[in-house]
Amino acid sequence: MGKYIVWLLGIIAILFLTLPIVVLGIRTIETHAWGTLNQSVVTDAVYLSATTTSISMVLTLIFGTPLAYLLARGKFPGRRFVNVLVELPIVLPPAVAGLALLLFLGRRGMFGSFLAMFDINLPFTSAAVVLAQTFVAAPFYIRAANVGFMGVPKEIEEAAQVDGAGGLTLFFFITIPLAARTLAAGLILSWARALGEFGATILFAGSLQGRTQTMPLLIYNILERDINAAIATGLLLVLLALAALMVSQWINE
């Protein structure tokens, strides 16, 4: 009896988590919603999302990889607390993330006022989109990279040091290659999160066509006046996210 209850509850969970996506796909086919993808507003959003998420992933790699290594191998006071702070954006409400960025980098923000002295204004620009995406998505990569670096046997690194490898040579030619699969999987998940970012972006960057309006913001803006365009854009996001998850799982196998 217990086995059947587990199966029943599991099936209900599967249906709840998958049927809305299936309905979205069916509605797209029924209405031929993909025809709206030729509209300039959709093309602009797709191009902007592709560009900004690519830049945010580069920033995540450059700054997130050393940070993940420090959190995995470094020994300093408060390391666990720093790790919690770094991963906090994962569970932070997106609207709160956007508000925090605005208060920090806005024209009257703590650091934004300093940038304004050099005529640098980040809010409501494409740069703000990149920063918002990086802020909410980078922790996914850092967490995965942290696990990857901890999984690298120290014996191998120590043997490489005995052979003369050290510093950046050890890091780039020994440690990173051994953790490469985990790093790649984490980066793909981070990209998928950046692609779907909405709350922090709309508060910090706004929704200006061709400038800050990414695909999730486009869906929000056109939902009432052009449901087919919203459906088509939503399905495209689903397919990209599905592809990212499948690739990530394949890498981890």
C-alpha cells in the first residue's frame, strides 16, 4: 500500500511540474505563435539577452573562479560566513536584489554617487542588465566550482608541486582541468539563470526596447497586448533552459 501512495504522490508532482510547460508548447503550436518572432521587438530582446548573458558569463568566469577556489581551499577567518553571503543571491527575492543594486550603484547610491563624479551612470543601461544577471546567476557557478575544486585530490596537486608546478601554473594546468567538467556544468546553469533573470533587472535596469528589455521583460510587457508573442518568447526560453539542463546533466555523467 505504501508503495502505491509514493507512486501516486510522485505522479502528481510530475504532472504539476511538467503539464504547464506542455500546455505552453501546445498553445504555441495551435496559434502558430512563432510567427511573431520576426517582429523587431522580439528580435531585439533575443539579441540583447544573448549579448548580456554572454558578457555576464565572462565576468562570472573571471571573478567567480578565483573566488570559488579561495572558498574551497583557502583558510581564513569567517570563510563559512563569506560563503553564505556569496550564495545568498540564490535565495534572495529578485526584487530585493534589484533594490540592493539600485541602492549601491544607483546615481545616489553608496558607490553610484562616486561613479557619477566621472559621468558614469549604470542604472537603466545595458551594463545594468549585465550586472543584475551576474549578481543573481554567478552564485550558481561559484557553488558548483567550489564543489569541483574540493573534489580535486590534493595528492595530485602536491605531486605536481614536487615536479616544479606552482602558483598560476598549478592552478591553470592542473587544478582547473581536473575540475573542468564541474565548472562547465555550473557555468551552463549560471547562464540559464541569467537568461531567465527578471526581478533584479526590471528594478535596476528598467525595460527599454533594444537597451535593457531582455526576453523575460518582453514577456511581462507584451503579455496583455500580444499574447502570441509572449507565448512564443516564453517557449523559446523554455527550450533554451531545457537544453542548458540537459547539457549540464550530460557533462556531470
